[in-house]
Amino acid sequence: MDAASDLYELRARPDLDSPVLVMAPEGWIDAGLGGAGAVAAMLEVLETEVVASFDVDRLLDFRSRRPVSHMLDGVYTDLVWPKLELLAAHDLDGRAMLILAGPEPDHQWRAFADAVGELATMFGVRLAVGLGAFPAGVPHTRTPRLAATATTAELANQLGVVSGTVEVPAGILAAIERRLTGLDIPTIAIWARVPHYASSMPYPGASLQLLDGLTTVSGIRLDTPELAAAAAATKEHLEELTANSLQHTALVRQLEAQVDAEGGEAGAAAADRAAGQTEATEAGWGTLPTGDELAAEVERFLQQGE
């Protein structure tokens, strides 16, 4: 067995018709748990079958991803280890899917990427889609906007991109993308923008939009009513918080103007930002709070509601 095949145990080999591979490894850039929430919502509504289990003893550092010990009345009853699995499923229209579920590996990234590539080839994957989210200067009152990185401009432009040259520390998705590119499997990563002041809390609105983006690029359709309800409830909580503070309201309005101006002339956003600050000052609201200040207020608000 080669190094890649040695990292997983093939548990089943269902007959899948050109499946889409969906990936959102836990532990990397995922503001508001956007990607993790999307996968969790998928797993709640799909019937899945484990097709491959990865060797977590070799891939994970259990000091940072510890197993969970269960006890009842002081007696140990179970020890649950982290899992890293490849699951098979079908969407509402019967389209085949593979879902890579579990934490981002701590070790052997290149061998793991080779293993995913080997499995993708084995099952005839037609497209690989990564899901994630990042904090941005956007308000909760707007539908989260998506951006994409992909192996081709044609694929990325289906959802829009972050323009210019960007260099960031890479996650395992980047390693898998490079391997799949070498196997001629198109790959796209979909990213949701999460309000920076809400990025440390679950933000299901981002997860909902990521699933919408998945539909756009792959045709995969899912019905996730509980996720939609959670997104609406989170928005309502944030509305309640910001409505109680003129400063917070002013910040949200400023972000709204900034986002709405995107796509226009370069000076429009800057003018709106300046106007928002002037309006707040003239109204006697004082200096607008920073994103960190509002984030701290959001956290306090949520703790009070528990």
C-alpha cells in the first residue's frame, strides 16, 4: 500500500454518478462557523454512508484535539475519538455527493491531499467545493456576500472574487486543491463574508449563503429549514442589540452604505464612510464604536440571554 492509501480504510464503494466533493475542515479560517455550520446542516438532513475513514492516530495531534471522556455517576462509560471521514449522500434531486467531514489534519498534509485525490479519482468526482467564511466590514442587515477562489477564472467568476494579489497562510483546502488540479478535477472554495463584530459567534446566515453558493456552482440542492430559522433568529438578536444603542446603529448604517457602494466609483465608499462619521458626530452620538467594541457588546448581550 502506498503512503496515501495507508492513511484511510475504504469502508464502502457505492455506485455514485459523478459526485460533487464538499469540504469544510474544522479548525481553519471559518468566521462565525460558516463552513462548519453548512456541513452540520447538510448532515442533519441527508442520509449518509461512510465510504472511507482516515487514520486519525497519524493525522491528528490529540493534545490539541482531545477525545471526549463520558462519565455517569463517576464511572467512565465511553471515550469518543475525533473522526475524519468521507461520507456519501444524495441531494433532493438525487445528485451524488461526497462530504469530507472532520477536523483539519495536524500532520502529513501532502499525503492526506494525495489520499483525498485518490478517493476523488476512485469515485469519479466531477467538482470539488470547499466552504469557509472570513470576517469583513459588512453589516448583519445585508445578506452575506460570497467570494470564490478556484482553479480557473471561469469557475471563480460564477460567485465573484476578492480582486488583487492576496497572500495568506494556507489551510488544508489549498493542499487538496493543488492535488486535485494535478488530477484535472476542477476545484472552487466558496467564502462568506461575516460581520467582523459577529465573527466569534455562530453566524448561520453565512452557512445558509454558502449552501446557496454550492447550489450555484454545482447544482446540489438541499432543504435546510432549521438553518434558515437560526439565521433569522440570529439577525433578530443582533437587531435587538444594535437598536438599543445610537452608536451601534450608526456603525451599522455606515457599513450598509459602504457595502451598498461597492461596485461604484472608488471614492463612493470613502465618502459614505466620512459622511457616516460626520452624521454621528453632529447628532451628538460621539465617536463610532470599533468592530472589536461592538463584538464585545454582542458577546455580553448573548451571555445575558442565556
